[in-house]
Amino acid sequence: MFAQAAPLESMLSSPSRVAGVADVEAASANGHHEGERQNEDTKEECEPDHRSGHAVEDRYANNFALQRVPLAARYHCRSMALENFSMCGCLSQVLLGTTLGQHMSFYSALVAVLLGSSMLAAMSVLVGIAGCREGLTTTMLSRWTGFGNAGSALLSFVIAVSLMGWFGIQSAIAGAGLESLCGGGPAQIWALANGLVVTLVSAMGFRWIVFIDWFIFPAFLIVLVWALANSRAEIDIDLLVAPPSGDTFSVLEGIGLVVGGYAVGASVSADTFRYSHSPTQVALQVLFARLPGLILYPIIGLLRGIAFQTSDIISILQGSAGWGAIVVVVAGELAVNCLNLYGTGLALVALSDAVFGYKVWRPAVTAVCGIIGSVLGAAGILSHFTRFLSILSVTFPPVAGILFCEYYLIHALRMQLDKTREAGCVPSDAPAWIPGTILVWILASVLGGLVKWGVPSLYAFLGAIILYAIAARSGALRSFGVVVRS
């Protein structure tokens, strides 16, 4: 169990150091009055910045990667709702629907989409509310919700590798689609161009991602609805009740596909919802924006897949939207890939801080990752790692489970967040190493990876909650040392 850190005056012999177990036990012996005195000192040292939050964000362009997002820098509920609806509007969600249509009856696929999307919405609310209350990214939040400094560094690395990998693959898919639709150059050139545009937007920060969503969200939705209207004559009522043309999936398998396709996004929801004003707004934004988006786009793909009797999304777009298919490909790729690359930058900033104690500049890190990912994606190198990235995705639902259990139920390690929340700063110390949490993370990930029947992502999420609760109650979540930052 993480004990209270010793007073900073006695621990800071250097800007960043790790206190041993003996230091932690000695600090715990100082008692309740010492804790109150330290809390008062923390409040005095962590006075919030009363300047405009957006001014601070624009000046440094670091998007509060290592800080709490101040209230002045948070976004209107309308903008956050737009962002949540827009992030669901991507080709992969439409393709999910066409895939379900090839392997399930219409009504079974509909049930799978509704139930799977509801599970994702619940996970998004749980993680999102924690991110909103604390104003922290997923990786920063994890330092004080079970993982400690070393665990958060490992999580940052996993997130960065996963999101950067998918960024490159999505760029390559968009490039292939544009080559098929437009011609005029090899797919590699289209992929590289798409990747560099996304890199520019992501490096500029969350404000610009929200700004372009005002354009790409209506464009994507309007073209998809128009394409569906064009193909309505092809949808025969007999097709809706006909058996699937491919191997049959059960409803549970369908739910597993739906949940697995967006589990990463739901697990790192704090990255987005830290910009919301209140937990109530988080719940409303998920209920009336993210959940409808998670449901609507797969259903559109499902209906179009039934109409054209294929899961080839590019062929479907060409047949029903004509040149509008270009809008769908570009807008859909921008919506998901900007967040992929943005999350990569945030994770690497947190990784550098956790491992080296060095605060790197988020725009520069994002730009470098975007260029590397674009080149690797255009060269086709990342396509060979799709299986690896899919396996890596199984590790994300347990992260959400551990965060939920610690933040809402156990409260064993979150005391530092409670102390500094009112002051608007992050705690100056964090548990250095909590092996018990890493073991829970590994076991729950293995559970999700090995169990193929049903909803593996849900099993991993629930397994992490149960295992973490058992570890906390049995005293297995012992913290070895404290990392102190000046």
C-alpha cells in the first residue's frame, strides 16, 4: 500500500529522485498532523494559474500534457458533443457494420451493435468522468490510480506504440482508397499526403482538432446518409430476414467485434473528457453524441452491406456515393487519425517525464511521430504488424478496469489527487513501482487474449476490476518507493 510521502524539504536532494521503502515507512510515522501540515503547504505551493487557460495553451501548445486542464481552458458542451460524435465517424466503423451484415442476420447484427455500443458508452463514462474531475490525461491519471510512476511509463509506451501504429495503417488504408477512387498517383503518395495533413492538425493541438470537426463531421454524415438513400431501392425486405452469406456469428461474437473495435478509444477517454466542464456533461456527451455515433455508423454500413451484398467498403462507396466517396475516405481518416496521433504525442510526453524527468514539447514529439508513422505506413511496413497491434489492443480494457476500481471503489492510492485537486496542480510525488498492479494488468490482458468466445474485451475489463480489488484487500498493492518531482 502506498504510504504518504515525506515532507518535500527533507526528500529533495535533487530535482527528481526515488525514495526507498524505508523513507515511505518513516513518512507514514509522522502521523495525521504532519499530513495536514503538508496538505496546507501543497495548497500554498500549487496556486492555480489565473490567466486564461486558452492563452496558456496557445502560448506553449503543450495542451496540458503534464498538468490539470484549468476550467478556463475547457470547452463548451456543444463542441465536446461534436467531437464525440465526429470521432466515431470513420471508415472502420462503417466497415464493422458491413462485416456484421455478411456474418449475421440484420436483426441479430442490430442487437450486437446496440449492446456492444452500450458497453463502450459505459466504459467511456467511467473513465471520462475521472479524467474530467482531475483534468488529466489517461497516462498522467494512471500514476495515482494504481499504476505508479513506472507502471504509467509502461502504459505510455504501450499507448504510443499502439496509436502510432494504427495511425500509419489508417493512413495507408486511406491512401489505397484514394488511389482507387481518384487515380493520379500511387497509393503511397496519397498515404503520405494524408498522414502529413493529419500530422499538421494534431501537432497544432486539440483546439484545431475540434475546429476541423465542424467541417468533417457534417460532410461525413451527409455523404453517408445520401449514399444510403441512393441505395435504398437495393434493400429488399427479404434481405433483412435472409440468413447471412458468410460464416454465421452468434450475437455474443458480434458484440465482441463491436466492443473490440473501439475498446482502445473508450479506455483512453480521459484524454478527451479532461476538457469537459463537469461529470454531468461527460455523461450527456456520451449519451447524446458518442453513443449515437457508435450505433449510427455501423448500422449505415450494415444496411449498405446488405444492399450490395459485399463487405468491400470502397466498392460500396463507389456504387452509391460516386465522387462523394472521396469525402467519406478523407473525412473519416481525419476524424480518427488526428486523435490517434494526438494521443501518441500525449503518451510520449508523459513517458519522457516519468522515465527521465524531462518535459518534452508536445507539438515537436507529435510532428516527429506523424512523419515517421506516415512514412512507415506509406511504405507498407506497418501492415505487417497488424496482428501485433491487434494483440496489443487487448491490454487496454484492463487499464480502464484498474482505473475504475481504484478511482471509484478502492481509493488506496488516489489520496494525492484529492489533496491537490482544489489547488489545480498535479501531485509532486507518486508511487514509484507497484508490481501488484502490473501483475493484475498482465493477467487480465491474458484473459482477454485467450478467451475467444463472447466478448473478450469485456472479460478483460471485468477481470481487471475483480483482480485489482482482491489485490487491494489482500495487501498486495505495496508501493516500492516514491518518485518526487520539483
